[in-house]
Amino acid sequence: MRRLLTLATIVTLGIVAVLAAQSRQAPAGTAHNGKAFKFNKIADGIYHAVGSGTLAVVGNSSFIVNDNDVIVVDDHVSPAAAWVLLEEIKEVTNKPVTTVINTHFHFDHAHGNQIFDQRVVNIIGHEFTRQMLLNNSIGMPLYRNYVTGLPGQIDDLKKRLATESDATTQASLERQIAVAENNRAAQAELKPTPPNVTLTDRMTLYRGSREIQIRHLGRGHTAGDIVVFLPREKVVMTGDFLTAGLSNLSDSFPDEWVASLNELKKLDFDTVLPGHGDAFTDKAKIGYWQDYLRDVWTEVSRLKQQGVSAEDAAKRADLTKHSAHLPINGPGVPLIGVQRIYALIDQRTAAR
Ligand SMILES: [Zn+2]
């Protein structure tokens, strides 16, 4: 009997091990104090996961708890952040994560992919997202700027700590240093991992009564952004195709993005779960972002035509008229976005 029980235990443990969504060993940099995520419940089984600040996670994720499984949309900035997300999801449900969806290839949305056991987990993304993560996504300026900036950030925090006398500020700086050092350790283990299931236009997952549409609405924030649309619950997860504030332009097609956002307007949803910022219901934000995109293109093109360098244009481009609806405090556009628009104009001029 005892032998039988032991055998049953081994078989059970074996099945559990095979079904575990993530690799068995925790990656570097997972240490943190207190919950790393705030899970905002949006509808039955639908959560928007926003970082609390105790661990570097950068972008938001969402997850969908179905009858028998869990689907995760975006997996943050590092294997460590994705690992901790899964640990905290286990406090909500013991159902297995079977599916991860990458809204796009950027580091703050897809750099957790490597922790998932691809024998049991499908990682879904646009074909372009796969190509970027297979090839040189970490050589692109957005990630290079981010990762090469980390040591300097840590040094700055340490310098501030050395001269700080207020105990509360000291404690806050110490926390920020710990978070940044863990992130640096986590980035050192990064192995960009592409989706193993791709789409170019649309795909639909069915889970019981739940329908989960994955839609590419045209080029915009990148050439391969997708949104995850739940028609019954009227929820859409937009990644950085539409955020609560400004999206970065480093790999964007600003003029095409305006048209792609018109396609988003056609979907029947009430709630947006963005890749940055809190969930919102105000659909007017789509129009505010379209207006900004039109104007940033016009303004930066005007400066380029005048022979202004990208560096100076980044300081001078004035989008302050959008400050009522977007977090803009004065003239200036991130240099990486200006460089992108300059490059697009040059490519189009050359192609003519
Ligand atoms: Zn992002």
C-alpha cells in the first residue's frame, strides 16, 4: 500500500512539474519587499496588473482567468518581473498559465518570455514581434538607452543618498537603489525569447463562454502591435498602441498610427487596459492621441525642413497645446522620437 501511495505521489508530482508554466529555478533579481503588483479587478476574471514600485516591472500586464486556465497579456521588463507576476497570480488562482500574449516586442512588455516553459505555454505575438525578438531587438536604441543607463542611475541614487540627511528620504533612496540593483542583475540574465505562435491580422481564442480576439489594427506604435479585445466584457488591452499618457515613438509610424487608431474606435468596448498608466473608460483619449500624433509629425517635419538638427528639434518641438490632455510640461519631444521621424522622412524622400 505504502509503495502504491509513493508511486501515486511520484506520478502526481511528475504531472505537476510538467504542467508548471514557468521554469523551475527563480531567475536573478526577484528580491523585493511587499507585493510587486497591484491587481486591479476590471471584470469577473479580468485583472490589470500595475507595478507597486517594489520591483522594476516598467509596463503593465493584464491577465484573464478562464474556466481552466490563465492567459497573461505582456510579461514586463525582465525574467525576474515575469516570475514574480506568476507568483502573485498564484495568490488569485491555482489555474495554470497556458498562454502569453505579447502586445509588441518592446523590452518592457516581452522580456519576461524566457521564464515560460514552451512545452506547455503558447507565447502569441505578431509575426513582426517574433522577427524583432529573434533578431536584434536588444540592439535597438530604446533598449540600449535603457540598459546602458542603469549603472548611471544607480550611481546617481548612491550619490544622493551619501549627502541626504532626512531619514525618510534616505529610506526611499535605499529602496530605489535595491530595486535598480535587482533590475540590473535581472537584465544580465536576459535572453530575448520570441513568440512561438504568430499572427499577422487576427486570431481568436475561445475559453468556455469567453471570446478573446487578438487583433492587429495596422502599423502604429510599432509595425506589429496587437490589441486583445474581449467583446462580451467590452474590455480591450492595448499595450502601448494606446496608453493613459504619451507613448514612445522610437519604432513608430506616427501618420499610419492615426489611421490604425480609427480601427480601434470601431471596436465596441467600454474599458481600456493600457500598457502604461491606469485603466480608463474615456474614449476621447483616442482622439487626443491622434491629434498629438498629427501635430508631432507636422512640427518635427517643419523643423527638419528648416535644417534643424534632431538634437535641437527635440528641445524646440512645441506640443504644449496638448498639455490639457497629455502629460506635457513645456516644449520638447524625446530625442528618440524625433530621430525616428527624421529617419522616416529620409526613407520616404529616398524612395521617391
Ligand atoms: Zn511600454
